[in-house]
Amino acid sequence: MNKPLILVVEDDPSVRNLITTTLKTNDYRYVVAPNGSAAIMGATSRNPEIILLDLGLPDMDGMEVLDLCTGTGAPLHFTAYFSSIWDAHAAFKNAERLRMTRG
């Protein structure tokens, strides 16, 4: 059975390496995106089942990436990690808004 394809969106090479090493060790399939633009391209072209999303990206806010990826209508499962309580609060507010608009 194939494991789900995971899109790893992380701009910090050391964190990205830690995540991908763990995924590789456990035989997961993955693709990486070092920034928001690459994440959107990867989400639309590769159709990952899971997206691990860093909210602090260099080219755009991770919440914007979340909005653009969920706007495609494809079922996606996101795991976002936060660098501060303020990022977590913004993410939960955005998730609530997305649930209301997507039904």
C-alpha cells in the first residue's frame, strides 16, 4: 500500500532536513517546497494528501498559502506549526473562517 504523498513546506534547511529524514526513514513519499510560491505550485501540480506547512515563510505568509491551497477545492490535510501564540491564534481564526465558507 502506498503511503500518502506529503508536501513539506519549510524554508529553514535544518528543520526541512529533520522532517524529510524522518519521513524517509519511515518510507513516506514527500516533496519539498522552500517557500510559499513553491508550496502553491507543489500543492496544485502534485496533489499531496498532507501538507506540513511552516507559517513563517520568506516570500509570503503561511496563512496566505493556506488560503490559496484550500481554495482549490481539493481535500487537504494541513499540519501547521507555529513560532508564537499569535501565529497559532491567527491560524485558528483562519481555519474557522475556512470551515464557514467551505461548508
